[in-house]
Amino acid sequence: MEPKTGKTEVASGRQHQSRLCQFKPDPGRVRKFDIYCRAYRVTYQILALISLFCIVAAVSAFTARHWIAAGIITVVTALPLSLLFLYWRLMRRKTYEKGLLIPGMIASLQPLTLIALADMRSEETLYNTPQWGCKKIEPGNLPLHTLQVGEKVPCIAVFDVTDSDLRSNFEPRPVSWATADHHNIDQAVRLIDPEEWILLYEVIDREMAVSQTEVTLLCDESSDMRAFG
């Protein structure tokens, strides 16, 4: 891995407009195919019920002039409401519009597995060269794609928030989860640097071990990898 020598800008949706989605995502398809949204849906419903209960309880306490109880309930209500807001942002199509395009590729068919590649440098990084990380997911469905090993699947990367040089995690979301137009898929493939596709193909061709629960970082000096997160 290259030593840190100076501050550089890192590829992100805000800094590299050419790597943003060039289409309007379909919220209906996102809700149908996005495995992250589906995973959070039950949690969202539970949080909505808890929030509703807390709001009713707070109103009742204020009406009865139980000021201390009303104040405590109001503070407690802020937590589920905050989580609801975060989920609402997740469900909005801006998750795709603001995310960075990254390469993904089918690695196996049984089960259907996708490996994605992303530069893990944060916006405050001191690394001068990309620090490539891989993440494996089981996408469930990949509409508009031919299900074969090596199929290019352009994705949107949703990174974690960090104040360190390297991000510890990201969620790869196939572009086909958000569009029914083949042209949008082809355009996304072309927008991604060909060298990134080559590097990702090498990862899959060599059958390197890539984790589903954490990012696997590719070392610069060799083809070895180490996990972090």
C-alpha cells in the first residue's frame, strides 16, 4: 500500500459528475429489487408504529398536564423519528442520483453472487492512489442482465460516513434495480473506467476470497487482500 504523502480529492458523486447516473431512477423498481430497502422495510414499519405510539402518548401527557412525563416521551420520540427520516432518505431515488458509479460483475450463479469494486478513499484522504476494495453480495435479482459469470453489472456505491482516510464499508446497488431501460445500463458501463473492469475481472478470474460482511481491500504490492471494517 502506498504511503500517505499529501491530500488529494477522492472520487465521489459530488466531485465527479461524469460518474453520476444519467437517468431518473424509478422508485417503484427500487422498492421492488433493492435488497437493502427490502431488508429495512420491516424495521421501518416497526419504527413507524413506535413513533405513532410515542406521539399519541406525548399528546395525552401534555393534555393531562403531566409535564415531566410529556417531556421525557417527547425526547424518546426523537430517536424513532430520526431513524424514520434516515430510511426515507434511503428510499428516495436520490440514493441513486447522488451515488458514485462503480463496476460490479457476476461471480457465480449458484447462488447468484455479485462482486463490486470501489475506491475506499474518503474525501479527507491522504492517499495519492486508489485504495481498491471489493464487496460481495447476493442480489437476488439482476433484471436486464444476462445471468453468466463475468457479466458486467454497473452499480451505485453508497458509502459509510467516516472521518478517517479510508471508508470501512459500502453498499453496491446495481443500476438495473432502478431502471428498466437497457440504454441506461450500457451508458453506465461506458462511464466506468475500463481499467476498473479489468481489475474486477482479475479478482473474479483468480477466485479471490471476498467477504459479504466487510470490505476486502486489495493491496498495491501484490494480489493478496486483507479485510478491514
